[in-house]
Amino acid sequence: MIEERYMPEPKEIIVSQRFTGKNGEPLPWKIKAIKEKEHQKIKSDKMEIEQYWRKFCASCVVEPDLQDKQLLESYGCHSAEEVLKEMLTMGEYMILLKTVREQNGFEERKETIKKEIKKQ
């Protein structure tokens, strides 16, 4: 479809050095951008900001599959948002959050606003 051509390619990042493959190398996480239609399903008026970002991050993670039943069970969780809280340290979560924000254009917008303010 035409709109798919304009979505950013998923980005691979190393969120944590703790999750390694058989070769001992850190496993990359794949992060995608989401469309506004998906975003509208995520957000809620009664949602705290931390809950919003966790849900947003979970929606953008392609790999690992945060909905995987075995993964959820191994961490004693029922949702992708919960498993992120259990899996990641605060620093690792910040790496993920920064990438999710970049993939979805938040950081670009922030820089544009900073430049506009400096011009005034």
C-alpha cells in the first residue's frame, strides 16, 4: 500500500547487554513506528503519563514478541506493558523509550520547537 512506503523502516537497537543469543552477543530489539490510528487506540484520558509511555513502547516493539505466552509466563505477567517493567532496568527502559520517540517523530518535533524558540 502507498502509505507503507512512507513509514520509517523498523530500527534495530541493543536495549540491554543482559539478553544474549547462543553466540553470547546481545540480542537486538526491533522497534517500529505506529500510525496515528494505532496511537488513538493506545491513549486514554484517564491514563497516567508513565502508563501511556509504557503502552506506547510496548506497541512499537516488534522483537522480542512481548505478547509471547512463554515470555509473559516466565516473568509472571499478563501484558506487554507489564513485562517491560519486569524485564528492563530503568536505564534500559530509557534506551527503549528514546528509540520509540525517535521512530515516531517525537524527537524531531522537539528539535524543531527548540529552534523556533531560539529564533524568537
